[in-house]
Amino acid sequence: MEPRMSRPARRTAHVLSPLALAIAGVLLPIAAQAAPAPAPRDAATVLDAVNVVGTGQTRQVQGLGREELARAPAGSSALKLLGKLPGVHFTSADPWGNYEWSTRLNIRGFNQNQLGFTLDGIPLGDMSYGNHNGLHISRALIAENLAFAEVSQGSGALDTASSSNLGGTVRFGSRGPQAERGTTLAQTFGSDDTLRTFARYDSGDIDGFSAFLSGARHDSEKWKGYGPQDSRQVNAQARFAGETWSLGAMVNTSRRNETDYADLSLESARRLGMDWDNYARDWVRAIRAGFGQFSGGVTSLDDAYYLGRGLRDDNLYAVNADLAFGDGGSVTAQVYRHTNEGQGHWVTPYSASSPTLPLRLRTTEYIIDRSGLTAGIELPVGIHTVSAGVWIEDNDHNLQRNFYNLNADSPPNRGFFYRSPDQRVFEQDFVSRTQVFYAGNRMDLLDGRFVIDAGFKSLNVENEATARIGTRAQGRIEASDSFLPQLGMRFEVAPGFEVFGAYAENMAAFRAGVSGPFASSQTGFNTIRDTLRPETSTTFEGGLRYGHEGFQGSLTLYRVDFEDRLLTIAQCVGILGCPSVLANVGDVETSGAEAAIDWTLAEGFSLFGSLSWNQSEYAADYLDGTTRVPTAGKTVVDTPELLANIEMRYAVGGWEARVGAKYTDERFITFTNDSRVPDYWVADASLSYRFGEFGWARDLKATLNVSNLFDESYFASVGTNGFVARDPQGLNYTLVTGAPRQVFFTLEASF
């Protein structure tokens, strides 16, 4: 049995003392007697627009409500909208933020693999491409059914079901069954043959029972090159509620087929242009290039392939129960299951189907079958509100790398799941077991003006890999820490004016699947497994909030010490699929500041702005084999130092106009900072008109959206094929271009 990987004790005396008091504050009030009088729990408040303040929180928490989400082009990922909030850096190659190969989310220097995501309390894993323990929010829920998105930039709440949230969490909430019966239909037309249809029927409240059924069909073409970006989704929920209890069920399905954009390098973009893409549908040119017969400025096999594609089929099920008791007490429980089948396709020129066809289809194939339980209890006892809960998940994951021979007369233009490969390079089975327990206590002092949150989380994740075929690693590894504390406070200085501060420790489990310790060879895994430690972070943050009569504002300062950062280092171009090398680059030190305002300047006219400064640096050099890589003091890759957003909105009568712009600073794309992509501004705009009653419709609304208003040419996402230590000539194919100006028109009617 492989050794258990536990976090060493690193607590200092000045931290231990208040934490001991915090634990006592959690445990002692449990013995007290709660008031017995039953009372229904208040309905949760759903935000309509932007919440930059997070009033009442002892952490930095900000969010977007349904009204704000509805301003984006229909079908947009909530992650793209969250990019306007301070500290949040989001990029994608498509105008909706749904193209998963390019989707990148970075919060305070932490990348997407180091964040936590949930939908209605269901864990979504780290939402990375080739995910082993979850799925992307754009597949988990139809965008029109999203009620809110909330980001905690520093640390998530103790009850967040995540094993990767080193640097913050994103919580999504669905728009459940509505109390009023009705039907909503929406049709979107737009650039690149975009055609999106959304329909939803709500039963309304029928003696405590309510339900909805909805579906969405999205068809579009890539904005450059050839290939469909299609999805089919169905969401359904039902709920039966009494005075103090409710039972609910959810079924969400998704079928996605997306064609990849070409990954560029700095050098290939200079030589071929930012709009360069793969060869599809020029099959003859791709074959000639496979034989080394290049044309049109192409000089390398990696300048373009015939095509790449991602297929994902997901089914998400959940049953939940909610009970209110006593004077504000509550118990919640939810069981869920998620199944996924995925294939990533790449037509590779590095393997031949036959002597006359130098191309072959290379696939990475995924199976996920995970089931879990979340449960929690909350009990008010005097000035205390005690909470405790668990999260348990069992996850079976299968990963394969296969090759399929192609026919010279039949280019692989259609997207479907291939079966019976001609060659299987490797196959791994992974079994992951997650166990989390948390306990917390909120103390309300000075009539609620002074609030202290104290608690801890216990996390244990076991990953076991079995190599069925090939030379990739197998074995067992465990990440465990029984005491990950959080401590926070909020003090209301004056009405609407608060100060807050928080301290949190977090640990991330090792990743199973396409990246992580088992992505290396057996020799590589055997070399690192005895010394490999899970990534950990310690976060301090504090700030000011003010909200009063049409003005919200916040200012936050933070410091993060990130220990044992693990880097997956690419050993070749991505299409070759070489085993990667996992390196511990030691600590990363991060400091930063964030500010945001949302200000109603006059009736109907409002201004939103956010500004973020972040300095994330590697604290030490690291060894790549026996070679020392000088990264000490270098900026973390894909971490812009400055981010800025500004947006103006004006509403009068049934009209609403909005225009906004986002600034992203330059970003380094090598660990030694010898290569970078330039900074850029991108603007978006929308114009809508609500007709009210119109014919049969109870409400009719028309919306025009324009993304990348000034048609800026820029590199959106970086690191799509990983990062390397040095690349002074800009030869690493790991960049994707942002979408040009796109125009969409949506007509939505409610009946």
C-alpha cells in the first residue's frame, strides 16, 4: 500500500489560540435547548442584479442575479458574466463562454483546477476539460434556468461540496418551479448561423406541488474555419412542499458536440494570422500536409490539423429534502448521481491509417459514474447558530487513449462516438472516495452588529488507479487533513457600513484522470509518490463594504500563501499525448486588492465598475529532472496583474441599454516569464425592449446583443495545451484567439 499523504502541522501559536476558542464555540452550544415552537423557514432571497457588497458575510462574497444574467446573449455561461466581478479573470474563444477546450477561469491567481463549483449544492468538480469528477455548468443547467451565480474569491463556505477549492468557490442556483403557471418561449438568431430555441413550462402551485419542464436546442457554426457548436439540453424539476418541509427532484440532461478551434503559438499567429484555423473541410490539403507537403505559409505539422472535436453526454439526477423545525432550525439532505460519456477527437498527422493516408483519428475517452450525499443541520441557540454536515461521494472514472483508422474517401466531418478502436494505447480505471465533515458556529453579538464565524472542515480523498493497458501509472494515493479551520468576523460600524476579515486554510485532493499524479509513467509516479504532498493554501482577507440608497461599494485586501503547488509540465505538443511530468514548485505568494461599485446616478441610469490588482509569484526554483528552472520571483502564468471593468446601464419605459468594457493586463505563458501575450480591452453592448402584453403573450421582450463591439483582435485563453518553462521564440501551440464582433437577437414571450 502506498503511503498516506497527510498535511504536516504548520500552525503557529498565535493561530492555535483563537482556533481552540472557535472549536469550543462550535461544540459547547450544542448541549443547549432550542426553542420548540415550529415555524416555517423564510424563502431564500434571490438577487435580481449585481451584488458587489455581500452584506452580512464575514468573507468576500459577490454575485449576479437573474436580471443581470438575462442581459447576456442567450445561452451564455454564467462564468463569462462573473468575469466582471473583481478578482475574477475569465476567457474563452467563443462569444458565450461555453467552448470548454478554451474556457479558463482564474480567481486571485488560482486557476480553474484549484477552485470549487456547485449547482444547488451538487458538486461540479473543478469543471476542467477532461474532467474526472464533475461537469461544466453550461452542461449541468440550461443558461435560461439559472437564478444566480455567486463567487467567493477567497474561500468558500464550510458547507461547499468541493475537494479542490484552494482559491475560492462559485455557487450556482437554479430557477426552481414557479408559483404561477406559465409557458416561456425564446428564439435567438445571430452571427455564424446561430439558432437557439428555449422552451419552459411551469405547472404553478397545485396544493403544494409544483414542477417545470424545459428544453434548449443550440446550433451554431464556428466563427472561423468549419465545424458545428451544437447542444441539446433538458431540465426538469418537481417539488412538493408543506408548511415546514419540502421534497424535490431534479433531472438534467445534456448532449454536446463542439468542434475545436486551432491552437496557435505566438510565432504561428505572426506568420499565419490570428484568424488561422484547422484545415476542415479541405481534406486534400490536410492529407498533403500529413506527407510534409505544406502550402499557404504553413511550415509545421502542428500549424494545423484537419479538425478536433469534443463530445459530451451527461445525465444529472438529484432528490432532496428540507425540514424546518423549532425557532429557525433546519435539516437539509440531498442525494445525487451524475453519469458522463465523453470523447475528445483529434485527427493527428503523427500516426497513419495506411501508407496512402498519413492521418488517423486519436481519441481520449472518458466515463464518469459518481454518486453522493450532502446533508446538513443548522440550529440556533441564543446568540449562536450551530451548523454541521457531511459530503460523501463515490466516483468511478475510466480513461482511454485510442486510435481509429480513417478512410481516404470519407473525411471525419460528422461528430459521433466511435467504437471498437484499431489501437488502444492506454486504459486506466480510477476509483475515488471523498469524505468531508464540517462544523461551524455563527455568533451574533451587539444585536447582530458584530458577527463571528468559526468552524473547520475535515477532508479525506482516496484515489486508486488501475492500469488496464499501457504504461501509465497505477497505485493509490490519499490526501487527508482532519482540521482545516476558518475564522471570520463582520462589524457594522454604521447603518450600511461594514468591516470584515477572514482567515481560512484549504487543501486540494490529488486529481485522477487525464492530469495529476497518474498521468505520468509508472517510473515517474514511483519517483514522486513518497514525497508528493497535496496543495494547500492559507488565505487572509479583510475589507470595507458600504451600501445605501442606490450605492454599493466594497474594498478588499488579501494575502494568500499557496504551498506545494503542483505543475503539470507538457513534454511534447498536445496531440502526441506524451505522459506529463508533475513537479512540485514549492510555494506561491499572492497579494492583491479589489474594489467595486454599483451606483444608481439618476433614475434609470446606473454605473458599475471594478478594479483588481494581483501579484502572484513563484517563491522558489524547481527541478525539471536534474535541470534547475529559475522561477523564484517570477509571475504565475495566466495571471494578469490588473483587471478592470466598467459598465453603464440606462432604463426608461420598456427600454434598457447597456454598454460595458473589460481590460485584461498582459499575461505570461512560460514559467520563467520569457514569453507573454499583450493586454487588451473588449467591449460588449445590449439593447432590449419589453412590450408587455402583446397578442396572446402575457409578456414579450426583444433583446439585441453585440459582443466584442469594436472587433478587437486578441488572444483570449492561454495554456490550452499546457505551459512550458521556456519559450523565447513563442513556439508553444497553447493560445486561442478571442471571437470577433458577434451580433445576436432574441425574442422571448411568456404565456
